[in-house]
Amino acid sequence: MSFREAIELLTSSASEIGRSVDAIFWALTAICGFMVLLLGTLILYFCVRYRRGSQADRTISGVSQTPLEIAWVAIPLLIFLGLFVWAGVVFFHMARPPDNALEIHVVGKQWMWKIQHPDGRREINELHLPVGRPVVLLMISQDVIHSFYVPAFRTKQDVLPGRYSRSWFVPTKTGVYHLFCAEYCGTEHSRMVGKVYVLEPAEYSGWLAREAEPNSVVATGERLFLSRGCAGCHVAGGPIRSPLLEGIFRKPVALANGTTVIADEAYLRDSILVPNQDVVAGYDPVMPTFQGQLAEEEVLQLVAYLKSLTIERQKSP
Amino acid sequence: MNPAISQAPLQPLASEPDYLRSAQTLGSWLLTTDHKRIGILYMISITLLFFIGGVAAALLRLELASPAGDLVASATYNKLFTIHGVIMVWFFLIPSVPTVLGNFLLPLMIGARDVAFPRLNLASWYIFMFGACFTVFAIVAGGVDTGWTFYTPYSSTYANGAVIAMAAGVFITGFASIATGLNFIVTIHKMRAPGLTWFRLPLFVWTLYTTSLILVLATPVLAITLFLMALERLFGVGIFDPALGGDPILFQHLFWFYSHPAVYIMILPGMGVTSEIIACFARKRIFGYRFVAYASIAIAVLGFLVWGHHMFVSGQSVYAGAVFSLLSFLVAVPSAIKVFNWTATLYKGSITFDTPMLYALGFIGLFTVGGLTGLFVAALAVDVHLTDTYFVIAHFHYVMVGGMVMAYLGGIHFWWPKISGRLYPEFPARISALTIFAGFNLTFFPQFVLGMLGMPRRYHVYPDEFQLLNVLSSAGASILAVGYILPLAYLLWSLRYGKRAPANPWRATGLEWTTPSPPPTHNFAVTPTVNEPPYAYETLDEPSRDYV
């Protein structure tokens, strides 16, 4: 890497949030750099001026201690609080993906990233994205903890086994960027890397079409819903009385134990794999578990299908 | 000789031989209950362990000189950074200042004959060595590749190797920490010399006290955590692995509940050493003594409440993240207080630059950089980018190596005349202090830039564009290695050939300087009485100033 490229990398990010992060980063660097210079200069100056044997005046001129102590507690404290709020606001923004984001599924395993786009196209250790559009990654690990890190986007999110995590960003510059696993995950951890390709929207569509999958994620989820027998019960008037799933996503669900949960992705996943954990009020705990029978990709597809039921219902009143 | 120069008059010369010559059989060392000898036992042990951890670090830096994984295999590389982390954290940094300098000096500084529980003190060394044996066994018996953090479910389910033996070593060693902490707390409460009130204590004693509180309160949590991890690994009890119904984030909460306070175990005593040295070589009372003392307490208390800042991207709630971020900014304030007060102490001092002072000034500089870069990783949105990269590696090495190791070496040089009864050679010592400072910065400063560029930690192979900075870092490490070997050589040399040390070669305040060097077995022939505040350098130096 040449010097210019390094400066380029340090000062420019390739995502919307990256600009905010870099602004805080350089503000911190300026504040801390100033502090180091100030303290360094003072220490050097004192060391030279008050070295033993120097003729410097050493009479104590009644430096009052308490106001000084209060000053150097209060001033840093105020600066710190400002930095805390600034970085916190950006962080909360990072944690809330917009509803219109393109949802891409990521499954981490020792030692690769398996990725599926909504239209069904899959890739491994590569991620193709359209520029200028919000993207949310819905991620889960098949084994240990991994972490999905794209330095150019300034985003990083641990990818956990047994739990969905999310990361979102708006790529702002076309190009090729590093994808790293940032959480140590075993022998080949440093080879669990890949490339992120940010393309013009038309190029992205072209890329999707190049190796078109026969089925979108939702369609695959629907096929699973039928082939795994979910549809056998979860229909109106089915043989076993089961909760209907249309419009369930993000709605409150009253449980048999008296509590209420919001039916988010985690709830839908748990209901497939550990159905007796959160039984819906008024129903018997009769659903069999699908633990060990569905790969994480398939669970993601099923969840995507269940989420799509909401949208369809809203579309056709 | 000026009679009124010290807090207490020099002790009468005892007929008793000094602690080194009182008995010289191997048994007299291995069964000693003398806090000074136990300090020496710890010094020898942790020096050996430091060099084991150091060899692992050297191999890591050698491997990282090129982007390809060409020196060792990935599995070996992962074992090396685990060895380096486990040994350096639990078998060097945590015991370093407390068990060596703390054991040797605490009773001397407070005018006591020994610590409160001398036999427990010896037991702690045996427990420590027993734990060290497990750890060394784990290294020899195939190694462990979990990293020093033992994150689950990798450690409990997926990792091969001697995970249990390694964790057992750490588990056992924890009891040595608890014994030492307990001993120090009781000693400081109950055994201070007449007149030695809390606010007449040297700041080093304050930091030993706060460190001991953390050792006693936090270490049991580490033991519990490792025990649960072992339960899951050995018997498949589902605690952390989601496949068994557990929660992997729970492990991180428990682990950092210990390991973040442990960071303060690894820096507070170094701050204490620095306070002693700065006061002595600036010939001044520490500016804002009470603020510096209270800052230690504040660090110890707040240090228990910031563990979640290691987990901003782990999947922890964003609201928890916000609370931990705020508290992490707050814990930076007492550290800043200390740095400002040390700087103010230099003002109108009469400063000399003997080796301990070079280390103390180096400590202030490197700790300041380490502390300030902590703000970057305390800031939520910025930490998302920097966590688990080389930025974090650089940050905590600035605090722990630039801070604690500098302070430890500064303290070793400062008190070497008292410990060994010999003076070390000043010229090579100054050279080594400067070498370490230069080598350290060359090793770790490039790592900040690597982290900003996004290079993740624990990477055996890395993209070519990071090579230049890695080569700089590895070059720095080789300089650092020379800097660490030098003191070993000349300090050993001084044991035989060094000039005999007087009782108080630095004309320092503090009760430890009123006994002969080396001290007699029972420290003080007459129990000293204290009637002055600490660091009374101005009154001490006044008579001599009149003659100038």
C-alpha cells in the first residue's frame, strides 16, 4: 500500500455511517493529540527548567490546590460527556435499520461466510451490494461466535450461534473492500475473510441475473413451509388447532404463561426450533421441534417467508 | 549526615544479620515466612514466566513480519498468542508489582515486622507455582488455542487441546491472588506504625490497598466462570453453548466482570510506584496527595462497573452499551487526575534523571497515550470500528506494558539497593530505560494505525497492504527484547560486583529507607513512630539548600 492509499483509507470510508464515525474519530484524535502535546510540553519544560542545580525560582507562590483540582476534573468530564453523547447518538443510529433496507442473509461457520440475497442468489466469502441503498444483514452462526467486519463501512457485528444479529449500512462508494471475521473462531480464523463488491445498481441487477436462482428466499421458504409439513397445521380449519401465521411479524403475541412477546425474527426462529418454550395462549404444546432438521439457511428462509405473509396481507385487504 | 532528614530517625545498626544472610540453605528459602524472601521467590518466578511469555511474543512478531503464514502453522500461531496472553496477564502482570514489590515493601513502608499472615503469604507463592505448573503443563501437553479470553462456545465445545489444564492453572493461581489481597488488606488496616495515619501513608500503599480490594472481590468471579466453562466442556452441562441451551454472551459478562477490574489490578500498583519515584526525584511532595489517593479508590470502584465496554458489538443491548460507555468515560477522570497531579509535582521541583525517574517519566508518557486511546474505544460508534482490531492491542499494551512494566522496572531499580544491598550500574540502566521506551513505541504505535486501517487481532495471515506497519512493529519488538534482557544482565551482575548500598541512597522519605540495606530479618530494631505527612522532601532538603 502506498502512502497516498493509506491516507485515502484512513480518511475516507465507503458508507454513510462511516462519515459520522470518522468525524468522531478525528475529533478524538485532535483532542487526545492536543492533550499529549500539552502534557508532553509541560513535562519537558518542567524537567529542563527545574532540573537540579538550575537557577529557576522555586519559591512556592501559594498555588491554591483545590481550584486547580476542580478544574482538571471538571473540564475533562465535560469533554468526555460530550464525546459520550456524540458517539452514542451515532451508535443508536447504527442499531436501527430502516424498514426499506435490502435484507441479505449471512450464515457464519468455521471458516466461511455463506450469503444469500433476497432473490435467491448465493455466494460464499463474497458480498455484492448495490451502491446507495440501505442494506441490512440478518446473521447467525452455525457453530462458534464470529464477527462480520467491513472496515471500509466502519461496521462490525458479532455473529452468534442460536441468535440473530443485525448489521446495516448504506454503501456510498463503488469498489472492492475487505470483509474480515473479527472474533477469534479457531484455527483458520485469519482465513475467514472475503471481499465486498459495491456495484452500481444496474451492475448489481446484472450480477443477480447472471446466475439467477430458480427461487427467491421467500419462495424457498414457502416450499419449506409446505414440504416440512408446517402448512399441514398452520391453516384455518387444519386438523390440529394451530396459531395462524398471516400478519404475525412484529405483532404482540400473548403466551400461555401470561406474558406477551413481539413476534420478531428471534421469536419466529425459537418457535420453529424450540416450540414449547413460548406456547401461544389458548393452544396446546403439540408442535414437534425442528431442531437438527433444518439448516440455519433454511430457518432463515422460513422466517423470511413468515415475514412476507405480513406484507401480502397488507397488500390485499 | 544530617540527623533530621527523614520521617523517622535511621534505625540503630542491629546486631542481627540482614535477611539475605540470616540463613542460606535452600530450605531456609523454600520454607521462609519472611515477606522479603517471599517477594524474592515471586520475583524469580515471574521473571522466568515473563521470559516464556516473551518468547511467545517474539515468535508472534517474527511470524507477522510477513503477510503469509510461513513461519509456523495457524494452529501453532493461535497457541502462541494464547500462551503469551495467559502467561503475561495471570503469571506476570497481575502478580508483578503486588507480589514482588508489594510483598517486599509493604511491611517496611508501614513500619511492621511482616505481613499479617506470613504463612498464608508463603502458601500463596506455593499456590501460584502450582497454578504455573498446570499452565506450563498445558503448554507442553499440546497447548491451547482459545486465546486468553477463553470465549465460549469455542473454548467449551469446539477447541481442541489442553483447555482444562490451562483453565485449571488460571483457576488455581486466582487463590494465590486472593491470599495476597487479603493479607495486604489486613496488614494495612492493623499493622501501621504508631502515628502512621491513612493520609500519612505513601501512595504506593494506597494503590496496594485498592488493588487488594479488587483482587479479593473480582477473582472469585473468574474462578466461577472458568469452573462453569469446565463443567460445560467436561460434562456437557448447558451454560454457555446455545446448542445445549446456554448463552454465550453470559460467559463474556462473567469473564469481563473479573477481567476488566483486573486491568486496574495491572495498573494501579504501577501508579503507586510512579508516585513514589516522581516525589523522590523531583524532591517534592506529590501535588494533590489526597486527590491522588481518592482517585485510586474511584478507579477501583468504577472499574467494577465498566465490563460491558468489551461487548459493544457482541449482541448486548444497546442501552446496556450506553451505560457502560458513560461509565467508561467516567473512569477515565480519576486516571487523568493522577497524570495532572504528577505533572504538577514536577513544577518547582529539583529534578534528577536517575534510572527510576526515566522509567517513571516513561510511564507517564505511555500511560497517557494508553489512557487517552481508551477514550476511542469507550466511544460507542468508534469502538464498533476499532474493537477486535490492532487498535485495541496497541491501546492495552500502552497501558499494561508501557504503563505497568515500565513502573515495575522503575520500582525494581528504585528499590534494588534496598532489596539486594547493592547499587546497580547507572549507565547501562539508563541505556536500557531509553531502549525500552524507544522499542516500545516502535512496536506498538504502528499497531494503532493498523487498527484504524481495520486489521483484526489474532490474525495469522493478513492482507499484503498491512505488511509495512507490521515490519515496523516487529523491528520495534526486537529492540524491546534487547531492552528487557539488559536489566536482567546488569542486575544479576550487580549482586556480586555492585557497590554496597547505604540505607538511603536516594535520600528518599519513607520508613523503608530508615532500615539498613538489605534490611534485617525483622525489619526494624525499634518500632518507628511517624509524626509527619508523607513525602516531606521540602523539609528534608532545607538544611542542605542553605549551604548551596
